[in-house]
Amino acid sequence: MENTTMQRKAASSRTNLFAAVSLLFILGLYLFSSNAPGTWLANPKLQLFKTLFISIMLEAMPFILVGVIISALLHVFVSDAMIRRFIPSNPVLGILTATVLGIIFPICECGIVPAIRKLIRRGMPTHVATAFILVGPIINPIVFWSTFTAFRSHPEMAYMRMGLAFAIALIVGLIVYRVVRFDPLRETTAAANVHTHAYIHHHHHDDQHRHDDNHEHSHAHRSGKIAEVMGHAVSEFFDMGKFLLIGALLVGLLQTFVSNTELMALGHGAGSSNALMMALGFMLSLCSTSDAFVAQSFLTTFDKGALLAFMVFGPMLNLKSLLMMLAVFKTKFVLLVGVCVTVLVYVGSLLIMN
């Protein structure tokens, strides 16, 4: 447990360092690109890169702000028990309920894995939790709004994204229901019981304190809730913002220094563009509230099926979420879900455009 925490802190530190270096790089371009023409800093490609980078950041930022505020409110005021009461025992109905929860509670993939771990510990079926992990970051009003806005001239992309994500989550959830007969969590039941006992003991002590001084504690409790909402929102904003920064930087470099002809050559052939965009979605690890703007920038390079594969596969399985899942779930469970998602997104993105 301690080693996992240290590894997460080390990974976060490396990501923060890379984001800081990226910011310094962008700042350097703006400070020195006003030099006399002829210098490398005044190269037209660098000017194009700056334009692409800033446009992606400015278009995506409002959606991230809305998303983190809603996520913070849900994190503080909606308990896991409230969500769990609505999960029916029927597997199909359970997965459908997970889809509805994704619509009601727009949680980004950055925070959905830790939340699901708590729900599984408290009795949420594994197949429902799996469906929620896959569908939650995509089928929600914020993602639909951002996708619809990014593809103003092609609104059908927003509906196809929601439909394909729902179908894949349903199929993968049913596969997990039929196949998985083991505890998917890495943490042992004993360890979970220790945490639960500590949680109960802590809140029992808090209950006694509330009984002793109800009015004062009520005021402090409200202030604490507001502070917790603000703290969670700020933390999640910077956490998602640094990944958006890295993604915008990489996409800007790719769009600037790799021509459309070269990209089309890489993705030339039946289905190869879909595989290429899925790989790009995995590596960029963009937030689902902003990846539609990145996909839209490739509209003149790849067909709609490839862009759809990018927007569905990336939020379901990317480098960032894979590392988080491996820290929480057993490797064989992550491998099963990963293989199912990869195959279904690839096939689905080919079939839906035919």
C-alpha cells in the first residue's frame, strides 16, 4: 500500500515536471518569437504551432471548469450509498442504471477509478462497476455538449459517440458478468475491513462531538463542506489541466511538423486509420470533456469512423487511466477489459460508418 502511494506520487511528480517544462517551452516561444525574421524562432511553423496550441486550450478550458465543479459537488454531497441503492440485481438493468448514473453524475475518467473502488467494496457488482468506468466519462451532458460544439457542422458525431459508447459498455459489462468470478480489486478484504473499521470509528467519534456541540459543529461542518468542494475542484482542475496541456502540446507539434499527407500515409488502407487514431487516443490521454476539439482538428485528414474511434477509445482506455486501473484492479481483470474494449471499439467504429 505504501509502495503504491509512493509510486503514484512519483508518477504525479514526473507529470507535473513535464507540464512545467511544457509551459516554459510555450512561454519561451512567445517571448522570443518576436525576433527579426530569419531566426529559427520566427519560423512560420512555430507560429502555426502556437496558434494550434492556444486554440485547443481555450476551446477546452470552459468544459473542464464546468466538469470539475460538478464533480466536486458530487464528490462532497453525494455518498456512495446513495448511488448504490439504485443498482438493480438484473445484469442488463444494472448496466442500464450505470449508464443513467453516467448521465446524472458526469465524472471524468481522472476520478472515476478511485470512486468505483469504494463502490465495489460496498457491494456494487463488478459488471455494473465496469460499465460505469467505461460509460461514465463519455455518456454525460458535458461531454455531449463539448462534442456537439466541436462538430457543429457534423452534429451526428455527438450522437454516434454516445451510441457506440453505450453499446460497448453494455457488451463488456455482460462479458464481465459471465466471465469474472473473482475479486477484481488488488487490495485484500482484510485491508478493506481495516479501512472500514477506521472509517466507522472516526465517524462514531465525530457523532459524539456533534452531540456535544451541535450548533458550533453544524456551522463548522458547512464551512468544511464548502472548503472541501473548492479544494477538490481546484485539485481536479490542475490534475486534468496538466494532461490537457501535455495533449495540446503533442497535438500541436504533430499537426505542425507532420503533414496531412504523411498522416494519411500512416493511416492509409481499410481500418488502419481507425487503429492509428485509437493509438493516438491512448497515448494522448486527453480528458473526455476536451478530446472532441482535438478530434475535430483531424476532420480533414481522417474519416469520421477514425475520429469516432479516437473519441470512444481514448476516454475508455488511455495511458493515464490504464496506470490507475492497474494500481486498483488485478492485472488479469484489466487485461480482459482492455482487450474487449480494443476489439469492440475497432469493429464498432468500422461498422457504424458503413
